[in-house]
Amino acid sequence: MFESCVEIRSHYSDYLDDLCTPEVRKSLRFHLKYCAACREELEGWQSMRADLQSLPRRRVSADLGLRLRVRMSQEMSRRPLMELRIRLENLLKPLLIPATGGVLTAIISFGMIMGAGVAPASNIPDVPVELVTPARVEALAPADFPSDENPVMLVRVDSKGRATGYRLISGQLSPELMQHLDRMIYFSAFQPATAFRGSFLGRASDGQVVLSLRRITVRG
């Protein structure tokens, strides 16, 4: 099936992980039976794999693990949107250039016409009005925590609506409860806090959400 040792060795990783097809596995074993160089190369792969498996596993903090999982999920969901945006930009660029010239000409003409009737500036300083809306939950994932636990937690949400961590305000923190809370926060969706200052356009900002969880048992 294979024509060279180089082609054989490109399948070593799948062979060791038992991911290759039965035909490939059969051809590999037939080749290894008669090729001492490839057998020696495979033994090196097996030795390196054993050394890697013997390395101690390092644990990361729960807060860092949550941030990494949330970031990975957002990057995976963002990639198709970025590709779609690039394609749309490539399609619309030839049309936007002449359209932009016409819009600029209209804006300049309108400014010249309205320049003579500009109202005088007021000496009274404007008082900026600031309105802040807090971060809130958009969709909360289900959590199967113990019935005797009623945790109250403070979730930190950044300006992009990503959960960057949480802190338990009330309740006994245990490894089992932390595992359920990590899973719930990872699969939940949040809306960032917004700040309105002298404009109708809100600016997203960091915020916090307080979650009070209660277990409800329904018997039918």
C-alpha cells in the first residue's frame, strides 16, 4: 500500500493512538516486519510517548481554567463570523469607493449651505448626563448542584460579555460545587454593562452579576 519509508512514518502517530484504518494498520505491520530501520524509528516514537506520559500533570487554578475555556469557546464561535465579514468586505469594496465619493460631496455641500445659519454657541457649559446599566444574564445554563447548597456568587463580566471569573459570596465552596459552577458559567451567556454619557450610544464596560441559585424539585 505504501511506496516509501517516509510515507510509512507519517502514519506513526495515528498508529500509536489506534486511529488509523484497518487497511493502513495491516500495511504498517507488514512493512515493519521486514524493515529494521522503520522498526527502530517506531520504537523511538514509543519511548518518547512513554516519557511524555510519565511527566507529572500540573493543575491550574479554577479561575484561570474558566477564563481559558470561555476564551476558547468564544474564539471558536467568532472564527466563522470573521471569515464571513472578510468575504463581504471583499465583495463590497468596489461598490463602496464611488459611493463614498458621492456621500462626501453631499456632506460638504450641505455644510456650506447650512454654515450661514449656525446658531451662536452658548456660554453655559453642558452638564454631562451619565446613565449606567449593569451587566445581566442573557442565558443561564442549568447546574445540578447538591440539594443542600444554595450558593450566592458574584460573576465578573468584561466589556465583551465574557465571564472572567466568579467569587462565592454565600455558601460552602467544595470541589464538587466548584465543578458544577464552572460548567454553568462556561455555558452561560452574559450581556456587558453599558454606560451612556451625553449620547444615545451606549459604551460597553466591565461589570458584575450577582447570582443567587436555588435548587427546585418538582414532583409529578
